[in-house]
Amino acid sequence: MRSDNTANPQGPSSLQEDRPLSLHEEPVIADWVDYNGHMNVAYYVLVFDHATDALLDHLEIGERYRNDTGGSVFVVETHVTYLQEVMLDDRLKVTTRIIDSDEKRLHVFHTMYQNGADDVVATGEFMILHVDLATRRSSPFPAHAQEMMRALSEKHGGADSPPQLGRSIGIRGKS
């Protein structure tokens, strides 16, 4: 994951807010557009990855943390829904909710919007695992990150869950 793409505009005061974090925006570039004339599916994941990097920086467990401590995160599961096409030069905004966390795992839900509109164009749900890079095994998040994640999940993980949260893939009506 990359962490050089977006600064943290909200800072620690965002712990007090009930709304999702708004930490990442970027435009659709030409290299991301496929032969159908819209953004290829792989780049939705890339944009969500950039939003995850912004979240990690916000939680003070991003690239600097990795360099200083040897701790990092791995995404161990993801689910993306594609709801509307995204085109060249569209400006994408991603909001982020922390759904849940424990000492080693972080459940994140991203929502993507385009060009300042309120319509959701895609969602990305991620399960993230904290690891010790020396052993390549799971390890607890640092205490300060656990505290921030717990506070945010209390604000974000309530009854107002996005309809895409926890979905699975399947063809309905088939036996």
C-alpha cells in the first residue's frame, strides 16, 4: 500500500465525529481506463488501497510506522461492489468507516463517490491484519491505534450500516 498520496485533513479531532472519515480523493487517470471506456475494475481496488493508506496514516500506523517499528498491515480479505461507471478525469472521493476492530484485526468499509455527487459508485470492504514484519506473523496493533480504532468503530459501526456491508457473491434462485 502507498501512503504518499493524501495528507490527513481531519487530524485527531475526527474521533468525535459520527460521520465517516473523508481522507482521500484522486482523479481517474488515462492508464486506468479500459477498452470499454470506463475505469477498469482493478483500479477501484487501487483507489480503495490509497484510501486505506490514508486511514493508516490517520491512525499513525502507516508507512512511517512500518519504517520505525517493523510493524505493518496486510489485507487478508476484500469485497468490492461496482454500482456505477467511472470515467476518465472523474474526481473520486472515498469515505471510510471503521466497522470493527480487535487487537490484531481491523474491519474497514470504504464508499466511493464521483465529482462531488452523493450517489455511491462503488464500495470496498476490507479485513486488515496487523503483522510483525520480522516474523511475518500477526501481532497486536500498538495501544494508541487500538484506542483510536475502538473509538471510531463505536461511531461508525452502528445500526446505520451500508447495504453492501457483509455481502457475499452468489447467483440467487439457483439450486
